[in-house]
Amino acid sequence: MTQKINILLAEDDKNLGVILKKYLEAKDIPVTLCANGEEALQAFKDGNFNFCIFDVMMPLMDGFTLSTEVKKNDKRVPIIFLTAKTTQKDVIEGFNLGADDYITKPFSMDELLMRIHAVFKRASYDAPTPTTFTLGSYTFDAPRHLLIKGDTSRKLTSKEADLLLLLCENMNETLERTTALNKVWYEDSYFNARSMDVYITKLRKFFKDEPNVELVNVHGIGFKLMVKE
């Protein structure tokens, strides 16, 4: 089944934001509209978006900074920048920050829609999700929920496998607690947070005999799966 686009839109021009939201939703594309960068970043952490459209000039947090923070949570999410800034320097900066497209205002709604579909299709083909990961002397087979070492293997539960997969996708980088809770438990709550801590402890024990793998707490932020080559 084809994956459905779910857009996070950050646009401080209220009128333009509402028009874009209504237009895209009329095309059967869900849109969450935020009025500034800080609001959008929190929405991204709390939600499950697979496409972003960010205005560059916004209060509290500009689009470039927002893009950098979003990419820390999900490197693969496609991002289109909307901007009135047309200098080559600004365009280059946008692409260097991981933008997939750059549209200058004013623009055609139909053109934006075509670009969204083109970027989403390209991202779907160009960024396949890895299914196996090398963790020191272990191999994690995500689809089969197996942690393999030599001739032995451990069958992981669905939650163990989902959490380990998310950590592997963010290997050697900090995975925020909120992101993990929303993507694995689908809700950031006190009881789910306690449950996640139990699963983190389980995963840590799985690698206690592997000196090149360490699952560490990042105080007040989240976790980091450290893997030495």
C-alpha cells in the first residue's frame, strides 16, 4: 500500500498558512499548521510526520534552525522551504541543511503540489530503510526481530525490536525520549515512560558482553546507542 503523505507546515503568515492547509487537505493530504518554529518543532516531536514545509523567516525559530533540529530526530524526512529570500547564498544554505526543494514566494499552489509529490516519491525511492545492523559482534535483523551473535540468536519482543530499530536508525546520536515514546508507544505518558525505561534496561543487558556497544542515558534528553567500528 502506498504511504500517505502527512505534512507539518510551519508558516507565520496566517492567511497563507490557512490557504495552504485548506488547499492541500482538499487534495486529501493531512496538514498540521504551526505559526512559528518552536511550535513546529514540538509538533514534529509529538507527531508522526513524513513531510515538512517550512517558511524560512519565522519568529522564535527560523526555518533553517528548525530544519536542523528536525533532522536530528529524523534524517530522512523530506523538507521544502518556502521563502521570499532569493539570493544564491540563501538557496545554497537551504540545500546544505538538507532541503529537498526550495520555492520562492509568490508561487502557484498547483506547482507546490507537484513538487510535494515529486519530492515524496524521490525520497521513498532514494532512502530505503536498512533492515540489518552491525552492533559490534552482534547483527540485528530488524524484520525478523532477531539479535544474532555467531551461531546463537535471541528473539526480541515487538517492543524490544521496535525500540532497538529506532536506536539503530539514530546510531551514535541522541534519540530524544519524546520521539521514542511517540514512535514506539504512540503516546508520551508517565506510565509509558516508565515502561520504556524497563525496555532500555533490557536492551542494555543484551549487550553487556559487547565492549563496542554501549547504550547510554543522555541526562534530561534521551538515549544514545554508541557503537564503535
